[in-house]
Amino acid sequence: MGYDMERPLNGLTQRFGAIIIGAGQAARPLAYELGKRSIKTAVVEKDFVGGSCINYGCTPTKTMLASAHAADLARRLPGYGVYAGDEVAVAMPQVLKRKNRVVGQFRHSQEEQFAHYECLELIYGEAAFQDKQTVEVRLRTGGRRSLQSELIFINCGTRAAVPPVAGLAELDYLMSRTLLDLAEIPEHLLILGGGYIGLEFGQMFRRFGSAVTILQRGGQLLSREDPEVALEMERILRQDGIAVHTHTQAQRVTRLTGGTLQITAEANGTTCRFTGSHLLVAAGTQPNTDALNLPAAGVAVDEGGFIRVNDQLQTSQPGIYALGDIKGGPAFTHISYDDYRIIRTNLLDGGSASTRDRMVPYTVFTDPQLGRVGLTETEARRQGYRTKTARLPMRSVARAIELDQTRGLIQAVVDLDTDKLLGAAVLGMEGGEIMAMLQIAMMGNLSYQALRDSTFAHPTLAEALNSLFAGF
């Protein structure tokens, strides 16, 4: 890379070809790629390899959601003409044991891969910049190490944010990480936040047997979705027995005599109170930048503490890059992995990749799932497109009827001038998979007529795309 990776700077500082701070979903494949190219690399990780996805996010939550889905299906068996007993019992210790086993397998597999490359060193500790090329690591085992490189990558992710609600700091409340290890089923789970984390956990614990109340500050759940989609999601959750309150701003949290939690909130100018046994705070995230000492490296952050980058992920300091959630923007594992691809293309392969105009698909793993890609109807109109929107209720999809999974809808936004898809939302069974089909059509620049007139196998969910556009 144009400099001596082995040259000792002094008796205390070790020089590397690259330093990676954080071993998340962008850093891990980047480290392996550097290892394949025999570039001496230090990877500093404070907690666990794999970042939030494997340890606190995708892997554990989706594993537990599978248990919740099994419980729900067991309760609905009589609707299919199947009888397996009078009562469904959920044993949380066994649910957690299964979750921990899957997480452990994923984590161990990724840790093992680091050992395949002699030039990679995995260092457990907390990193802080000393200057633009020097990082000091406070080791987990005690002591400190000083590392230096002209090429540094930051992939430290985010953590749950704590809203400024009076009394919250004095209480034992749950965050997404701690809820994943709760060995009991809450009698009544209160949730602050109506985003995808709050909805996934809310439905999960409702199916485990908890009463659940969701308090959303904004006017709808899933604030970035079109109102029709958000309202349909709210209808589904209410059908599951979850209490949903929008336009509700928590003001104070207190613990009453006997241990009950009480939230005092304002809803449309009226004071109201909600009580429960447990409280989950799911009100957004904040970046893990506070311990990095970024000013010492000349790395700029925005007003929320997220690292500022350009469309090639370069920070304000040449030679320092930020990847994944810590730079703000879409906080998804697949976006982190695409960040790695951009770095690999530009720094290692001599290309010119960019974040400009990349698609940002995502799936909310409620049941049914919500898969979305591209522009919403609201966004498209705001950007000046002349649009028309196709909608199809899942109750009109043959495969969904056969499987008794008819909740939700499919919605696609079409550009009137080109007949091309601008975006889609699929709230329905396997919504993420159907969304991916529409994403591929967008990538291929297909018109809606191509999907309307295609021959899909029957009976599959795919043939719903015929019906979706049939009314145009």
C-alpha cells in the first residue's frame, strides 16, 4: 500500500497496514479481504465479533420470533382442523437456550475465520484515537496497546438511545439487548416506540403470552411508511390483541407501590396513564462515537454524533473511513455489507463505487412481514413524479387464502411517464421475498406490464404480481 507495514515506530507503538475499529458486518468481510491480500491488519473489538446483527439484532431476534410464530401457529391449529391439546405453554428458558445456541454458532464461526489469516490480529478492547494515524486500545485483559496506520476503518455501530423522559433514569427498564435475555414472560409489556424494533418485540411477547401496549409519539406506526401501510400494520397488531396509542408522548415514568410501572403521557392535549409490569425503550439509536476521541483524529460528526462521510465513505480526515450504522443513514446489515463492497472496490480493486442511488430494501419481521424498497407514494410525489399506485389485499391472493395468511396488502408505485416501478411495500406473508422480486424488476428496469403479463407458477405468491397490476 505504499508504506512499510513492519517498521517499528518506537518501543510502544506497533505499525499496521490497516486498523479496523469494530468487528461488525462491514468490518468482518473487509478484514478477511485484507487478510487474503496479506495486508497486516489489526481488528479491535470491544465486545463480540459480528456486531449487533449477530449478537443483539438479526440473529437472536429472528430466532426468538420463530419461537413466537410456533406458539401462534399452535394456538391456531384448530382452524386447520388439527388438535394438539388444550393449552399452549411457552418455556422462556428453552426459548433463550435455543437463541443462545444459534448466536453462539454464528459468533464462533466468525471468530474462527480470523485465525485463517496470519496477517490478521483480533484484539479485544476499547479503542480511542490519539491522532489521525494512532489508536490506543485499552485491553479487555488489562493494559494498553498503541497501534498506528495510515488506513483506519471505523465500524463501531450504534446502541439504543434513551429518550428524555422524567424518572426513566431511576428505573430498571429494558432495552432491546436486555429484553433478549429476559428469562420470564412479562405480565404486561409497555413499549416506548412504534418503529420496527418495538413492533417486532411487541408481537413476539404478545405471542409468548404478555399483554402489550405500544406508545408511539408520532401520528402513525413506522413513520417512514405510507399511511395506508402503517394503518394496515396497526390493524394487524390490534387484531393480535396489542394496544396501540399514536400521538402519545411519554412525560414521566414512575414505579407504584407493589412494583407496577406507570407512564404518564400526553395524547392530543390530554393527560393519560398506562400501567404495566415491564418497560421496553425502543425509541431510536445513538452512535458509539463518544469513546473514540474523534477530535484527536480530526474526524467530523453531525449534530447527532454520527460520523460524516462522503459517497465513498471517506470521513473528513484522509485515510479514515466509516462503515455501517455509525455513519448514520439506513441501519441495516445488508447496507453495512454494501459499504464493505464500496471500500473493497475503491481501495483494493482500483474502482469507483459510490453510495449514490443505491437501493435500500428492508424487511420488518412482524407476522406478516413488511418488505419495502424504493420510494413510497408520498416520497415519489414530493420528488415531482407523476404516479399511480397499485394495491392488492392479501385476501385476494390464492396462495395466502390456502395457507390462511390473508392479512396485509401489496402496494407498488409506478411512474406514469415511464411505466417503471419507483417503489413497493409488501405487508403480507413472506413480504420480504415478494418485495425482493419487485426490487429485481426495478434493477432490471422492467415496466409494470412485464410483471402483469408474466407467467408465474400456480399457486405461488409470485402470481399475485399479475393481479397487482391487472387493474391498470
